[in-house]
Amino acid sequence: MPFTSQEALATLREACQAAGLAGEDARLIRLGENALFVLAAEHVVVRIARSLDVIDDARKEVAVSAWLHDQGVPAARTTDHEQPLVVRGKPVTLWHLIANDGSPASLVDLAAVLRALHQLPVPADLALPKLDILGRVSERISGADVLSDDERQFLLGRYQELRTAYESLKFPLASCAVHGDAHSDNLIKASDGSIVLIDLERFAFGPPETDLTVTAIEHTLGWGTRAEYDQFAERYGFDVLMWEGYPVLKDINELKMTTWLMQNVSEDEAIAREFRNRLFCLQNPAELRRWRAF
């Protein structure tokens, strides 16, 4: 069944019933790799994944949340329910709503969080998987119904080229726990001033350069100033833009950003237009990137 906002809402209703939560005031706050709903009266965020194919990631994010709290790292906290739930064939996790006034976290905040995270010793019993930087990408391409045969073959070919290029990289920094989707929107500046890390499903063990590249590519797309990026690199202590392997990680992230957006083209005409813009740029590497953030 397609993972639409309507299907996500049906899943939410059944999940609330199973967990004994009031869901009448549920509000969809994001539809991407997951659907996120806030239950204001319950002070809970419900996170619904697309299919049981990713249930191990749901189990992992619950375990990672507990580990980060044990380490004193402010991070999203699960409720006391047994988790993940499985509802309508989808993993569902339940999280305490983080009180905040909407003030954004800065790139300096992100650099500080990543530096602390990347220095944490990883216990063997956490069993973090090895980072698969292109995980889910080929499945998105193969399953998409918005691609022509030529477009599908192009994207699958690009996927294979980049997987081969990634495997040949030599990383200067030591492998560690990585977030896997480390941009500032995955931080919340809480009402008490603390910076809270969220969206833990892509946690893995791998090169920290992969986390740093997320901010670097957003800078190159014009989604921030050079001064902000320089402050980020200085606070972290490493500038991934200066590393010779960065272009490979940049290309990988562009492919991921395009196929991620592709999943929701039926939801919104603006998303459909932006997907076509990004696909055109992948097919024409010399073209200037004028990408909108979603």
C-alpha cells in the first residue's frame, strides 16, 4: 500500500488505540522517510515508518535513545510503552514531545553535538550496524512509479557508480558512532536551553566525515552562509570541504536527497517540481544547483 498521508493517518489512529493514547488532536508535522504526528494533549510525538523492512532501524533508535541518555547526551526520549509497535504492517515508535519555542538550533550547536557524539565509546552490546550510506536508495528507485525506464536505469547506474567510488575512499578520521542524517533540523532547542538530538533511526558505526558532509552540501547549495559553515567547521575541528574525498560524498548526498524527495511527489505539486529539478541536475552535472529545501 502506498505510504500516503491518508495511510499514515489510518495507522496513527490504530496506534493510538493500541497504546491507549488520545489522538483526536493529532497533527501531521512531517511526511518523509517517516510520518511524524504530534499529539498535543498527550505531549507525545508518534513516528510511523514506511514498512516492516525497516523494523530493525526502529528497534535501533529506541536502543540508541537509551544509550545517549546514559551517556548524558540530550536526545529524544521514548515513552514507557513497549516499542516498537507494529500497526498496519508498519513500525511505530512513541516519543516525549520536547518543549520548545521554535527557536532554531545553530550550525555551531550542531558541530558541538557531533563532536561530542563522535567521541563517545560505543559499547559492543549496542550492536550498531556498519554504516550503509546508500541504504534504501536502490529500493526507492526500483519501486518508484514516477520514473521512466530510462530514468530508472540512469539512477540505478549512478547508484552503482557511487557505491563503488565510496568503497575506494580512504577516510582521515577514525570511525565512530554517526548520526546518519546530521543536519540542524534534527536538533531541537528546548525551552530550558539544551540542544536535543532527534531522528535516531539512521545511527550506525562509520566515518564521521559522512555526518559532516550533510552540512557541507547544504552550504554549497546556498542554504546557509559561508560564515556559518566556517564556524561549524571550526567548532568541530575539521573541514570536510578540504578533504579530497568530499566530491564523492557530495554526489552520494545529492542522489539520496533526490530519491528521498521522490517518495512524496504525489502529495504536493511543489515537491513534484523540485524532484524533477533535482533529477535534471543529476543528469546534467554541470548545471547550477538551484534546489529548494524540504
